[in-house]
Amino acid sequence: MEVLLDSNFLLTCIKQKIDFFEDTKLMGIRIIIPKQILNELKILEQRSNSNARIALKLLKEEDFREIDLQDSKTDRAIIKFAKKNPSVIIATLDKEIQDKTKNKKLIIRGKKKLEII
């Protein structure tokens, strides 16, 4: 199984001190992060976003699969990717992406626990 992480999900995990790498490993899930999300984090880091800085540092230390969604509109690209890859779990807090994808979702339950629904 694989899970695609969106930037808002990543940043929320950092803010709430959720170790998404450890939790997903325990679930037997491999992480996918789009190149576009990494670019968003780099832009936020340049704007002095400490959570983005922490996320990028953590990502350098962990193993994940990087993909290129080949679209300048990240949300639209995630929706397209999800439709083409129905077995991939989507980790996002974006309501539009959640509503427009039928894939399973990785959510944050009770501010500390990750859960697949």
C-alpha cells in the first residue's frame, strides 16, 4: 500500500508532533510525496515557516517515493493522480480533494493518531 501526502497534511502532522513516517511504517504503508508538494514546502521555508523547515529536514532523513504530477495546479493534479491510482491512499486536509476522490483517506484522529477511512 502507498499513501500520497499533501502539504497541509504534512504541516499539520509537524505542528501536532505526529510521527507520520513511523506510524505509516507500522501500518505497512509506503509514502509518496509529489515534487510539487516539496516545492511548496521549500517556498514556505523561505517565508520563515518553521513547520515547513522541520518537514523538509525530516524528509531528508526518511525514505519516500517522489513523483512528478506534471501539473502546475497541485490540487487538480492530486485529484487526477488519485483517479488513475484508486489503490493509493490520499492524506490531505483539503475538503475539495477529499470530496473529489474516492480513494481511502489517511486522517488525523484526535490530534495524535493516524487512521485510514
